Amino acid sequence: MSSHRKARSSNHPFARHALRMGLFAAGAAGVAGAAAAVPAQAVTGTAHAAFASDHVFSHADRAHHTRAEDSFTIRQFGTVNAAGVRNQANAVSTGCSADDHCRSVALSFQIVTIAGERTHLNAVNLSDAANKECTGCQTLAGAYQFVVSTPAPLTLDAGAGHKLADIHRRLDALTRSTLPAAELKQRVDGLAGEVSAVLRDAVAHAPKAKAQPTVTLHRHLDGWPGH
């Protein structure tokens, strides 16, 4: 029997942590592949609290040898005084063998834009890949959370939207590919780098203020075999 579990939040080593962390608690994740969000800003533009949760789940077994799910969400909250955002990917392979192996892939990209100079933020980013009595199976879960913080509200323009849509299409193709887990990780990391570049270009054109705009990437990959 082989088993593996790991579900701890981890930040990309190159991520910048300029966002102020507060006490606003994020709620529980939803069902497989579900996404939930609470609007952050009224028509008047008054700052409000905001919450978003995105969760992808994939389960492969003897009846369904290959399962692949991905999510690519963009949350533009405007001015908020508190925000809780959660991004989670879970993949499970169970009951298969080396001669009859399974493949389960779950990948979630979450982009969140918030504005304000004293925003309390709680950002949770988790992934968990588990093999249960599944010799020779490939299981990969990846959670990528991009948080864009600007002093004034930032709306991604059409150019940025087209670029992100293209990355989303390529993420779909990668998720459903037959690439080995190690190569798949590298390719998905490459797409995450492209997302960061698009967002950094967007904030470069944001209105100037005392507080500098930031793009922070939280990345967590969990996989079997290898890490």
C-alpha cells in the first residue's frame, strides 16, 4: 500500500509579501470544481469586505482511470477594507495497479485584484495529492494564487484579458495531456510565470500613489511520484 498526503500552504520563493495580513477569516472551501464569491464594492464605491473560494477536485479509480480538472478564475474586487481568498486543488488516485494505473490531475489558478491602503487580507492556498493503494499511478495537485494589490481600483483591460484567456486555454490542454508529472509541473510553472508577467504589466500602468502596487504569487504543488 502506498499513501501520500500533504496539505500545507506554501509561497513561491520569489513571491513578494508586501500585502498587509489581517484577521479577516476565510470560510471553508466548496464542493469539487465550485467557485464562490461575495461582491466587494457597492455602486457608491464604498469599501466592503470580500470573500472568494475556488476549489478543484479530481478522483481517478479502476472505473475511471484518467481524471483531469482545472479552474482559472479572475476576481476583481475593487476597494475593500478586508478580504478573505481561498484557492485549493485536490487530486486522488485509488485502487489501481502498475499494470492498470490511474492518472489524476487537479490544477487551480486564482487571480484576485484588491485596492486600498489599509486592506486586511487573509489568503489561503492549498494543494493535496493522494495515492491510495495505487502503485504506479500519477497524481498531481497544483494551486496557484495571484494577489494584485493597488492603492486605487485596477480593472484589467481587454489586452490583459485576451492574454489571460489564451493562458487559460493552454492550461486546459496541459491538464488533459498525457505528459509525465514532472514535465507537467514545469509546464504549468511556465504558465504561472506568464500570468505574473501579464499582471505586473497591468500594475505598471496603474495610477501612482505612495503605496506601491504589488503582485504576489502563492504556489503549492503536491504530486506523486516526486514532489
